[in-house]
Amino acid sequence: MATFFATRLLAWTRDNHRPLPWDNGPRDAYHVWISEVIMQQTRIVQGWDYYLKFIERFPDVGALAGATQEEVLRYWQGLGYYSRARNLHKAAKMVVDELGGVFPHAFEELKKLPGVGDYTAAAIASFAFGLKHPVVDGNVKRVLSRFGGYEGSIDEPSGHKEILALATKLMKGSSPADFNQAIMNFGALVCTPKNPQCTACPLSKKCYAYRNECVDALPVRTKKKTNTLRYLHFLVLSWRGKILLHQRGGKDIWRGLYTPPILETRSTRKPTLKTVTAEVRSLTGTDRFEWTDSSDPVIQVLSHQTLHGRFHHIELLKKPGKAREGFVWVPTRHLDDFPRPKMVVEGGKPE
DNA sequence: AACTCGGGGGC
DNA sequence: GCCCCAGAGTT
């Protein structure tokens, strides 16, 4: 069975080249690492230009370690899951400061780097070093749950282990890098979530799901997704060509990114003048202002939250005091120096 | 084990 | 609308 799978899979790959953004560049540990982190939970097409621009600006681990977190986040702006960028930066510093700038080869050592989990460690170990570690991503879970007939939930740790065990068996005798690359491409192009190309599939003859007519029922997922509704009111305070930005911290979304000060409420209705006045006074030390405009609600759907945002334009009539810790007055022409979430980039555009 | 963390595209 | 994408960290 292992021979059938790998032979057919690798033959399919030879006839079906899939262009990837790193095709024309080196595939050492640094480049594999960057590409895999950028592509986490992201379609290749979406991450394509991010990868090329990131590599251009940070061509090696030293360049990345030497940059500021702000600049790294700017290159990540719009890509989402910003902890990936923060961890990438932190890990680059670890490699430079503690490992002499050299990536470890061993799977377990790779996993010690922040942001490197099972998948990314296996990808680096196999693609950069040729080690026998199967990658288990969404593609692999789908292909193997169908082919092997795994009907448990792929969301559970047990499901992950089952798929990993099957992948390990099927990989035996193949080049780990070739096998890993092939199975992910195959999942992306043939064994797709919707409308898989079973009639053209070189594996269908021995595919459990195809033989048992349950392709659409696999893989099984059990995770339920919560969806919280939130109402964010951005206070766009301006004073002589500058606006006030706040760098987000804590455990909420967009940590490390900059937004105007936010008043969160329970509806899209404008906060009361009283609330806004108190907030402006707290932020600037003055309550002399003119509330000139409020945008229509802008909706941004995240994987686990739906955000309704409104931008309230407030012009100060008196010089503000020194910005509080974590806040900064930014000339509007320098806004691009500050990494901001998509909703803020869009909402800040002139109408 | 369950939650949290962005944004986009296919259907 | 719902699902899923070259997942990982925290609680």
C-alpha cells in the first residue's frame, strides 16, 4: 500500500507542477521557515507577495533579528495572525544570539523556537535537511483521512496522531522533501475540500473514501466556531495634521498593531457625547473639540469575531497634553510607518 | 481539551 | 452564510 501511494503520488507530481513563490530562491532553513510561517492558515496566493517582499527586505536571519518589531509587523500588515510575526522576530533573535545564527537540524530543537510547532518543524527538517518527518497540515489530513478511511475527528490530538502515523508509513522509501511537497500539492489541486477530482485521481483505486462513496463526508471535524459580535468605535483625534494612535497590547486581537483609541460598546449607535468627552479628556487633557463626522459602520469578519467599526472624527481645538504611555501623535503622512489592522487602514482612507 | 488569534476566497 | 486555508500558543 505504501508503495502504491508514494509511487502514484510522486508520478502525479512529475506531471503536475505547481508554481510556488519560493521556486526561484534558496530552500535553506531560513527560507523554508519564513515561507511556512507566512503560509500558516493562509492560501498560497494570499501569502505569495508577502513572502517575496519579506525575503527581499529580510534576506537572512541576521537581517530579521536586526530589525525592529514594528518593521516586521509592517511587512505582515494585512496578513493576520500577528503573533506569527512577533514570534518570527523573537525566534530570529534567538537563532542569532543563542545559536550563532545557525538553525538547529533536529526536529525537537526546531520546535523550541517560538512559533514553530509540529508542522513547521517537520517542514524545515524535511525540506531543508532531508530528514524523515512527515508534515501534517490541512491538506495532509484531508488526503489521508480519505485515502486511509480515518473517520475520527481530525481536530482531536488523537486524529492528528493517526494521520501522522499513516503519513510516516506511506513516506517510507521516498525522499521526505519530495513526499511532503507532493502530498500538499495533491491536496491543494486534486483532493480538494469541495468537488475533489476523483475521476482524475491516480489514487482513487485504493482510496477508502472513493471506494465507499464517502469522499464528501471526510475528513470529520468537530471544532465548533464561536462568533462574537463586537462594536468598535474608533476615535480619530486630530490636531494640526497629526492623529493619535495607540499600540495595542494585552491578549486581544491585533496585539502590537496601532489603532486610533477605541471605545467598545454594545451597538453601532454612536457613543454619547458625554462618554466621548470623558474619553477625549482622559486621552488629551482637554475637552475642547469638535466632533465633525461619524462614518457608517464597517464590517470586518474574523474567524472568531465579527467586528462592526465606526470612525468618529474629532478635531481638537486646543493643544493636547503629552501622549500617554502607549499612545503617539502621528503626522498623517507618516501613518504608513505604523502597522495597522486592515479595518483601520481602510477606515482611515479619505472618503 | 477548549479557546484564541486575521483575513480572504470558493461555493 | 459556511467552510477552510502549508497552525501555534495559552488557559
